[in-house]
Amino acid sequence: GSSIGIKPPNVKADIVLVTHDHYDHNKVKVVEKEGTRVIRGGNETIGGIEVESFKAYHDKEKGAKRGEITMFKFTVDGITFCHVGDLGHVIDDETAEKIGHVDILFIPVGGTFTIDADEAIEVCKKINPKVVVPMHYKIGGLSLPIGRVEPFLENAGKNCEIRHVANEIEIEKDDLPEETEVWVFTL
């Protein structure tokens, strides 16, 4: 299949959330194992993990250019995560209200195929999470023509702390910051 220039992870997943079926976001077979639960939308609880989905668009033209995406919100051990996938537009207030409380927000910041750094800041303000994790930005080896994370960090850094964390962390609800922080994972 097609490659984005980065080696796939060597992990197997119990649950896979598929935001959309573009080649750079749907490699279920890479992480699938016997019994893996693949979720493409809907609301359900799996092994104590509550999963909700919300429809949005991959572009600013209500999906006319790149189609629909699914944003996911899920709660694990009392921490609520929201992954907005390849969000291509600033969400409206009604969608932000439907999403509701979020502790940790995963949001694209690289532009071109998704929202850019400034639009990501707008979405963050609407959702108001405790932690923002930027994603879908240019890193070494990536062949996609998208922007780097720095413009987002420069803008976000005016109003919140920027923390560079390891590529994997363990967190409990009590570890969440009082004020919004941006956590940049080491890749």
C-alpha cells in the first residue's frame, strides 16, 4: 500500500478507532490481533471504556473535498479523551457542547489536509481541555506536505504551559493540570 514515509508501529491493539478511511489513517491490519474491536462510529462501552462518536468534516466545504470524519471521545479510568481525527474545519459551538467535558484533546495542527495552528487554537478554546496534544504535523521522514508543530506551540505558549513529554506516559486523573497545558510527545 501507500506510505507516508514513517515506519508503522510494532504494537497490537485491543480497540481501534477509525476516524476515516484514507490510506494514511486506516491501517487496522497493522495493529489488529485476534479479538481486536474496530470502531468506526456510534456509541458503546467496551470493557469499561465508554466510546462516543461525533461526525465532522475533513475540509471546510462540509466534506465536499475530502469527506466526513468521525471524532471520538472516550473515558478510561475517569479521564476523558477526545481525538478529533483529521478535522478540517473549526467546530461550531453546538458541536463543542455535544462533545462536552474533555480532559485530554488530540488535535491536528499541520494544516493542508486538516485545520492549521491558528484554527486548532480556536477549537481548543471551544473545548477547553486540561491537556492539548498536538498531532498531524511535519516530523522527520514524513512525506506529507504539512506544517510543523512550532507555529501552534508559539501561539499556544502565549496562554498556557508547553511540556515536552516522553513518547509514552502513565497518567491518573489527579495528575491532570489545573490550567490547560500543551503536551508534545517525543517521537
